[in-house]
Amino acid sequence: MGSLGEYLRDQRTQAQMSLRQLAELADVSNPYLSQIERGLRKPSAEVLQQIAKALRISAESLYVRAGILDAEQSGAYLVEDAIDRDPRLTTRQKTALRDIYRSFVGTADLEERP
């Protein structure tokens, strides 16, 4: 898994956003976001959530990459991140898929596992 900064830069370029545009949408300063992308600053969970919202990706995926959340305990972030990143899906479809996935995962925790 790459660094948080590399991942953010990749997501930003994939979304065809400039650093300045993302900083504005995430309500952080341009220099601060640049420092995060270069690995010079470690953002808070709140800042990561703002960035995730601006990029329309899972905040959980950023938490894992930042070391805030354990990847093994949070395997769901892979599924939700894949849903969020699929350009073929509309926002409504993404929301529906995430809700369906969460409903299955929630009931799976209640069921006995082999």
C-alpha cells in the first residue's frame, strides 16, 4: 500500500482536480494540502474526512492509509472504496450499493461463522 500522500495525489489527479481546487473544496490551505501530499504533515481525521468528501471517496480508506484505522479490522473499506471510485456508477447507485453492502456486513456479524 502506498503512502497517504501518494494516494491522495493519485485520487486528486484521477478526479482531474488541481491542488488548489481540492484545497478549496476540502476547506484547507493550499500549502497544507501540498505538505500532506508530500508526506511532510500528518492530517487529523477531520481533515481527512473533508478531503475524502471533496474527492468523493471513502474516508475510511484515508484513515487506513494514515494509520488511524487498522486495515485488518476494516476490510470493508476496500469494497466501499471500490464502489466510490467506479466512474460508471452514479452517486445514487453508489449510495445504494454501499447501503446494501453495509446491510449484509451488519447481518453477517450476527450470524455464526464457520
